[in-house]
Amino acid sequence: MSVSPAITSLCENPNEVFLDVAKLLLTYADNILRNPNEEKYRSIRIGNPTFSTKLLPIKGAVECLFEMGFQEAETHLVFPQSASVEQLRLIRESIAAELDLRMRTDPAAPHAVALPMAPHSSAAATTRPAAPPVQQPSSLDSSMSFLVTLQSNFQHVLQYENPKLQQKTRSVIPQQQLVSAAQHNLNEMKEADPGCKLGLEDFLVLELLRWFKQNFSWVDCLPCSQCGGPTQHGSSLSPTAEDLRWGAQRVENHFCGSCQLSTRFPRYNHPEKLLETRRGRCGEWANCFTLCCIAVGLEARYIWDSTDHVWTEIFSVSQRRWLHCDSCENVCDKPLLYEVGWGKKLAYVLAFSKDQVVDVTWRYSCKHPEVLSRRTRVKEAWLLHTINRLNAARQQSLSLDRKTELTERLLVELVEFISPKKPKAGELGGRNSGSLAWRLARGETEAAETKTTAQVSAFVFTPTEKEKKERLLHVRYVSSKDQYCRVSSCSETIQNWDQCVWDKESVFRKVENDWKMAYIARTEGSLVGKIRWKFDFAPAGLKIKSVSIMAYSQTFQSGKVCWLLQSGQSSAEFPGDGTLQSFPSWSSSSELFVVAELSGGEGDLSWQHSQLFRQSLEEQEEPSFEVIINLQDD
């Protein structure tokens, strides 16, 4: 039987230290094995003096708890119902065997006295004889909490390596469909740019992000389970045994003022459960998305940000670098999004994979001096030493080639970290996921300095050679697929509703996975939303002969949607009832705008009371918007 890295580290302690800690670890394990239904034995308070002075400072000790199956839960380490008792027993027996061997071979061992292990004591210094002396952080509580966070996340990512879990994940991902779409996009890119250096995995990441965004639900407050109405956060509820089994130490109470009913929202921490529920906030999203990436063969790592956000990084083989991926926002390779776009005051950003922990803070900042001034939780030397120690323990079983590969990648990252950075257009906006109130409370709507600089690129429909020849432009949009089809130009398709928009104001696409519906609505907090599509035939020497248009919109309560055709001095309103409206003699202009304006509604959900293109996700072919323009010579 191979010895675990944690036990190997534990055995490197001096004999008297090992004996003392081993007995404590066996006590924790035996309490659970003897009393499997007693919740009090499944929880260890981090601030407990025994834990903080006799176990936490000892090399390999907390790592053994994590290998047993304990998980971090804010102020405690918890052994969840979902944890493997057999794994606990295995680690327990390995420690017991080593303890027994040492006690039999060392005559003085039975009389060994447990040493006080305060981090500043001379005894503590003897627990790591090979390590260089480092200055400990001034706050024991802070360093203790930070160490537990490091170890907990480092242990958590090992769940993603479970072959059975990966197989289950692949069964819910349309992998072949995503790979085919990625290959198609790669081929198109190479045709447009023969020197393209991107690989299939780069496009697969984009397809996986898009699929995940459409299939995972963001939860601010769940609708009332009885009346379906809005709810508000109430006092937390107690987790059930089933909640604890899936790592939900915290259960939110979404309270309905009308029904006086509480709807439970367990904050599950196990990615297998999240494959079923497919809902949550950034913690659940990043947790499940990282698993999905690894399951389809991508090398991924989980990113933890001390300012309360998490996301994923993917290693691009073709680009030989790590790519930032945020499944909540459906964005890739926009690392300055948080600091520049959201206005986050970053301090610590750490990457966790099965092989290593890396401090990647500097990838996500172009204001390094400001960030450095905020890194006060632990001493920099302590953090570096701790990360190196964790990595050394985890990498013991790796091949020399793999260790060399990791070192070379880290060197490339270090060069990237110190290189000057400028924000890209996609990194300038505020956060999209979550309600306006939730984003405002977190201060992530939009950084003040970006509000005057953010630009929206405008798309203009101009005729292709085929459309010029046939004097016809015909466009359809299918809401369920979020896809335009340019019927008059060899059925060319364009993904994403806003890719063909001239301009937009306070609107976004909403996907209701519970109801399997998609639509465009106003952003929360806005009074009016507006979209314009532009068609321009002047460059082709053509003008409009006639227009036929169909649009579908839906309103609730006092919500309003106004549809307009505008061209030069001409303007015409038409209904959004899904029927094709014809304007046989238009203004003979060479330019046309189609305008949709959303307004009205009542209460906190007024933004939902006027909707464009509401359609079931199961309707894959029926258009929600269609424009047919017949042309003539100018």
C-alpha cells in the first residue's frame, strides 16, 4: 500500500512530536468510527486551543485530516456525511501502524511528553528542521485561518480527479456537439487567418462556457415554492443530514412575505450534487464548471479570490499559458475584468490544481503597488514558504518530467505577472451575474473609471455579393438557440443576440432554466431598455423597395414594448404579436433602423414585465424575429 503524501510529511516530524500528534489524529478518527451518527464528533473548531497549538503548526497534521475526508466550513473543519468512512479508516490505520512501530522500537516512546507547539516557541521550530527560518505573521488567528483555506482548497480539487465522477459529468455534457462546434470555429479561423496558432481546446473552452451559462441557473432568491412569488433572505436554516452529506453547511432561508413560507436553499459544496441542481452563485458555478472542464480532458484549476469570488483557469496547450475563464460571466481570457471592470480591491488570488498551488494575484492586476499594500493578512515570506511546503508534499509522487513541466510553466507565469498590462474592451464593464441589489451590495456594478471609457461596438447589416445580386436581405433570429440566420446569404449563422445589434441600452438576455425559457429584458433597476438594429445599403448603391417584418414580444401587468421602423423622415409602429407585417412601399431610403423599446411594469420585478423574443428552449427552429428587405437600384 502506498503511503499518502500527508502521512509522509507527518512522519518527517521529530519522534516525540509525531507521537503526540498521531494520538490526537487517531482520537478524531476513532470518535467518528465509534459514533458515526454523532454530529459533534464530525466537527473540529479551528479556534480550539488543542487544534490550534498541538495540531495546526505540525507538518502534515492538517493535511492528514483533509485526506481523511474533513472539509473546511468557515470556523470549523467538518467530516460530511458524503465523506468516505473507508478512506478515513485507511488513513487512520496507516497512522496507527506507524505509531505502533515507533512505540515498539523506541523504549522512551511510551513516556514521551507532548510538547507545547505555539508557533513562536523554540519547540515549534524543531518541527521543520529542514525548512529555512521564516518570519511568522503577527496574528496567529489570521495565519491559522489562511493556512486552513489553503489546505482546504488544495484538498477540495482532488475531488475532480475521481474517474466515476468524471464519467457522470461527461454523461450530462453534450461533448460531441461542443467539440464539433469548436472544430468548425477553429476551421473558420484558420481559413480567415492561415497563421492562426490557436488549438481545438481554445475553442472548446468557449463552447463549454456558452453551454454552461445556458444550463446553470443563478440564484439570488428562489421563487416561493408555494405561490411562485418573490422571496427575501431570512435567518439561516439548519442543515439536514442530506444537506451535510453534500457539503451544505449553510442553508439559506428564502422567505415569502405573502405565504409566510420558507424556501430552503442549501449551499452545496460537492460538484456531483451541483450536476443535479445546476443552480447557485459563483461558488457553485466555479466548482461545477471546473469539474466539467477536467471531465472533457482540459487541464483546469480552481481560482480562489480573497475578496469573495471564485472562477477557473484553463491551460492552453497551443498558447502555452493559463487562460482566465469565468463561467458566471461567460468570459474567457479577460483577467483584468475584476480590478478594472468591477472595481475590486484585490489582495490574494490563488490557483489550486491536483499538482500545485500558485499565487496568481499578479495576473489579475495592473495596479501591483496598490495590491501589495492590501496584502496584510499574512507575511509574504510565510505565504511563499507555506505554498512551497504544500507543493513539495503534493508533488512527491510526480515524475521528474512532470515536475520539470510545472516548473517551466511557473517561470512563464512569473514573466507574465511582471509584464505591463492594459485593460481590453471586454474587461471594462461591471458584473452581469446576480441581481442589481446584490451587485450593488458587493460594489461590482462597474468601476468608476470605466464608466466614461467603455465602448459598445456597433453592427451594421450591409448586403453581401449574393444579396446584391438577388436584391434581397433576409435575416431571422431564433431566441432559444440565441442565433441569427442570414437566410439570403447561404444561411450564414451568427451566435449571440447582441452580435448583430447596432446599439443597446439597459437590456440583457435572460435564460430561465427552471422554466426552460429565454428572452431579452431590461436590466434590473432601469426604467427603459432599448435595442436598435441597423441596415445600410448605400455602400452597395441600393435602396429599400419594401419591408416585411415579424417580431414577438410579451408583456405582463403594466409592462410595455414599442416596435418601430425608422428610415430618414419616415417612421412606422408595428405590433410584436408574431405576425409578419408588410410595408410594400417604404421610403426609398438606403438606410433602415428597427427599434424595440421596453418600459413599464410594477414592483421589484418590473424589469421582467416587458420581454422580447420569449421562447421555450425546446423550440429550436421557430424564429422570434424576422426581417425581409427587397432592394432596388438607387
